[in-house]
Amino acid sequence: MINLLPKVEEIMENNKPSVYQQTLDNLNKLIINKTWKPGQRLPTMKQLAKKLDVSVTIIREVLRTLEIHGVVSIEHGRGIYLRNDPNAVYSNTIDHKGKISLLRY
């Protein structure tokens, strides 16, 4: 007889945060810990991908999310910058758990 029900391990594996969410959380922690000052240029996508051990594609999507929420500014040909407004960066877009709330906007 073939067992079609998923094993407990498979169910638990599916509940793990995605690489995208883990990367977003890690980048949030770096911002909250003030690794970069407001207005400062962030490392390149390639450098961030290497530092966080993820693909450039994941970094690109995480940075787009942060840009949508006003945390970073992506200036094509110039770089990625942490926004100048520290209030927007550290309090308005990042909730008390250190995660960006997509429902806030």
C-alpha cells in the first residue's frame, strides 16, 4: 500500500521561512543595528549576496521590497542607499519585531 499522506518532517520543512523571508529578516537586522548610517551607500547586490550567502536574485527582490517601503533608495547606475530619514527607516517601516510589515501600507 502506498502512503500518500506527507510525513511530519515534510510538513515541518514546509513551515520554515523562505530564503527570501530569512534574507529580508537578516537585512532588517543589519539596518536596525545601524550597520549603515542613513544616507550611506550599501554594498553592491553581489557583495550583499555573498555576505548573506544567497543568490543575487533573492537580494534584488528583498531590496525591491525595502525600496517600496521607503527603507532604501535604489539609484540605477549609482548604487543602493539607506534613506536619509532615520525616523522612516528605523520606526515607520520596521515593526517592533524587526520585520517589515507589508500590511502597513
